[in-house]
Amino acid sequence: MENMSLIVIFIAVLLFAAFFRMGLRKSYTGHYDERQLLVRGKANQYGFTVTILCTLAGIFLLEAPWYPLDAQLTMLLCVLVGIAVHLVYCIFHDAYYFPNQKPGRYIVIVVLALLCNLPAPIARLYEGSLLDGGRLTYWTGANLAAAVFLAVILLALLIRRFTGRDEE
């Protein structure tokens, strides 16, 4: 029965993505300008550098007996931190949206993704099963990591929007 609910959720997400994609295709308006491409290139450099440094630090930390994360979650966090650096840099340097693109749709998507990732860690925390043998594992912490990542992106989008630098 659990497998059937997962299949239904998977199909619902695919249908949502298909309808959303069709809506994007109709409202697609353009490309990044030259300045935005340069900023995105710099953001790629920063994101890649942070990912590499975080991965190296994670490799050394995994050897410490007191380190509370397993290897898979550590590497996931390294990738998410690099992506977050890239996205936040792009958001604050006017290179996240196409010129004349409305940001409201993206904020809604990030909020929905955040809300989808919150129930699992909250339920595990309530049950007392968030830690497995005193460690946060990939299976118990991936949703928590994704929720924190999405919260950082949402915070950057909202700061950008409410500082008056974004026009709806």
C-alpha cells in the first residue's frame, strides 16, 4: 500500500511539472543579457570553489569520531552549499531572472518545495528517530538538508524582492 501511494505522488508531481513546463513555454520571453552571463560565470566559479572546498573539508571531517553526519549526507550538503552559493550570488547580482521576468512564480515554487520537505524531518523529530545511532544519516537528514537549502534560497529571494530591487 505504501508503494501505491508513492506511485500516485510521483505521478502527481510529474503531471504538475508537465503543466508548469507548458505554462513556462508560453511565457518564455528571452535570454540573459551579457552582464548577467558574466555574473553567472562568476557565480559558477564561486559555487564550484565552495563545493570543492566543502568536499575536501567533509572528507577530513568524516574521519573524526565525533562528526555527527554520515558520508552520503556530508556529500549532499557539500553539493547543496555550492548550489546555494551560486544561486544567492546570482539573486543578489541581478542575474537570476531573465530581463523583465516576474519573480513571483519562482517564489511560490520554492515555498511549495520547502513545504513538501518539512513534514518528514518534523515527523522524525517528533518520533525521536531523526538520529540513527547518534548520527544524522542520509535517509533521516536529506529532507532536512533540502528544507534548509530551500529556506536559504527563499530568504534570498524575499530579501531581494522586499529591498525594492525587484519589480513585479
